[in-house]
Amino acid sequence: TAERVNEVRMCKFVSQVIPNTPVTGVTEEMIKRLNIHVVVCGDEYDRDDDPYYAVPRRLGILRTAPRTKGISTSVIIARIRDASDEELAAKDKLKGRSTVMEGS
């Protein structure tokens, strides 16, 4: 999620990113409370029967974005799973993080 959030934050017209929205979907109360003007989701949710984005769709503030190869959650999770402990420790060391490995 952090990688995706950072990618979106770097977009020219994005003023704020709200990660980890409720799994139950975007509510009208949330839209009003946070003064949301646009809700963006992946184009796989661009269906009339999708319950998660029904409210922003009804309000006319829903925009969709095409999937970007290599940035999907599935690909990121697979990269993490495939990385060895040594690779992760080396990356952490380069970033100045302390890494404690099992058995050390």
C-alpha cells in the first residue's frame, strides 16, 4: 500500500491521499467529513453493481484509473515473498535501518 500511496501522491493534481479506506466502501459521511472532491479507483471497479464505490458514483465524483503493470498489490506481495532474508537485510542496511534476523 505504501508504494502505491507514494505513486499517487506524486501525481501533479493530487492534493491528498487517504489510504486504508474502510473495506465497506466510501460513504457519503466520509466524503462530507473529509471534504473529498474526487474518488479514484481502479477500472476493475467501474461497474454499476460494485457496492464499494456506489456513493461516489452516484454523486458523480468517481474517476477510474487503468491498472499499471508492476504496481499491483499482487505483484508487490509476490516480490516481498520471493525476496530472501539476506536481500531484505541488505536493502534495510542501505536505507540505514537496523535489521534483526532470526538466529542472529
